[in-house]
Amino acid sequence: MDKHTKLSVNINKVALIRNSRGSNKPNLLQFAKDCEDFGAQGITVHPRPDERHITYADLDPLMKQNKSEFNIEGNPSPYFIDLVCKIKPHQVTLVPDSDQQLTSDHGWDTKSNLQFLKNTIKTFKDKGIRVSIFVDPEIETISYAKETGADRIELYTGPYAHDFESNPEKAIEPYLLAANHANQLELGINAGHDLDLLNLNYFYKNIPNLLEVSIGHALISDALYFGIHNTIRMYLNRLHPDYAP
């Protein structure tokens, strides 16, 4: 089991607060820098077509100041593809969102979208960008994800988070099967969506070779109570093999 899972902080909600007043407060660039200084090993953003939080204009400045790993998530529209190829983040995560979707709530149908994903992923990899695709924890889906040429999958952990409190063992079961299959196929494993201080450590301890978790909403919400420095430290503790709840 990989003991060096990276924490990537999704800063969408910080941008949402900034945009609500039409100013630069909070300062998104400074916040991203502080997250890195406080121990985060990556910054994640997910721009959407309506630019309700992260704007397309945010991407280049964030990339230029980034000291860790910059991950851009999004639906690979032609505009998104062109922009990401120009910015060249360390990683792009492809998510099958519709334009008006509130938040990501399902992964790719990798079988039906196989050729589209192959073509898109080749475009990014030709630019030297690592590619991850957002998927549900299903064996067939992951098998076709391998055929797309992706470097990694990001497991959609919404259902895990929903079921965790009532039955952790049942909640983790499909993810463990999915992770074992991905490991057999030599696909890297990321994870994200609704992971938080309560469920993160259990997921980390049970998923072999978990490379990265991307956490935004819960982490920023916790920061309202604990402060961002303390919150990042608390999340990093959950990604440590000696952490005991």
C-alpha cells in the first residue's frame, strides 16, 4: 500500500467567495500559495463554463506560481482542451460534467466514450500532460479506462462518503475491488468527492497504492472553524499510516 498519498486542495469554493463580491478578496493566488506553504502537495481547480468559481483567467497565474502539482479538472470541450494544452498543468482530470451541473456526480462511461477519450487523452499526452479520468468504481469501466491511454483514474467517492457512517466495510468494498483491478492494469489511482476528516483515513488505509486525493468542499468548510493551516495539517494526518482516530 502506498504510504505517500498526496493531498491536493481544490480551491473552487475560495474562488466562489471571491466572485460573490466582485473583488479579489480572498486573494486566490495567495490562498493557493499558503496551502502549499502549509503542506498541501497539490492545487486542484475545476473551471466550469459559467465561471461561477474558478475562472479561465485564473488558470495561467495559478500555474505560473505553483510550486507543487497543478491539476485542472473539467469536461473536455474544445475550448477546455485548447486552454489546458496552452497552460500545460502537471495533470488534467477529465470529468463528464454538463454545462449547468452543480457538482460532479458520476464518472465516465468509458466503453461508450472510448474513441473520444482516446483522441482527447492523446492530445494532452502529446503535450506532456499526465491524464486522469473520473470514473465510478466499476470493473468494466476501469478496464476500458486502461484502453483510453489514461495514466490514472480518479475514483468518484461520493457513494463511499454517503454510506460510510452506516457501514464502512460495505461502503469501501467496491472501491477496494476497483483499486485492485486498476493496480493489476498498472493504472494510477486518485480519488475525490465528499472525502472529509471522518472518512478519509479509512479510505486511505484500505485502498492500495492510492496516489492522490483531491478535496475541496469539506476542507474549505472545515477551515472556517479550524483555519486553513490547521485544517491542512489535520487532513495530512489522515493520510499518515500511524494516524489513529
